[in-house]
Amino acid sequence: MNIEQQGHEVMLVMAKPKNKLANLHKHPDTIIGNPDDIVHIDWLSGCLQRTIHTNPV
């Protein structure tokens, strides 16, 4: 961020960059069952069914 003060340009920078992943919290009970089963889900067929709409005239 640049700020002009008394005819001079001052640049503000963070002393230490934040690790964005450090803000994440663990959710151990989010997946109920075997997490490896998620890999075998047919995601594309579910998305296509939701995007196909009939347009009544």
C-alpha cells in the first residue's frame, strides 16, 4: 500500500506474510464413512442433471 505524505511516497508492507492455511480448522467428523469413496463418485453426471432445464413456452 502506498501513501503520499508531505510530498514523499511511503510504502506500507507486512513484516511477515501470513500463512493462509494456518487459519484453517480441523473438522474430524465432516466425512462419515470411508473418505476414499469420495474419489469414485461420478461428479459430472450429478452436475449435468442439475443444469439441464426445460423452458416452458
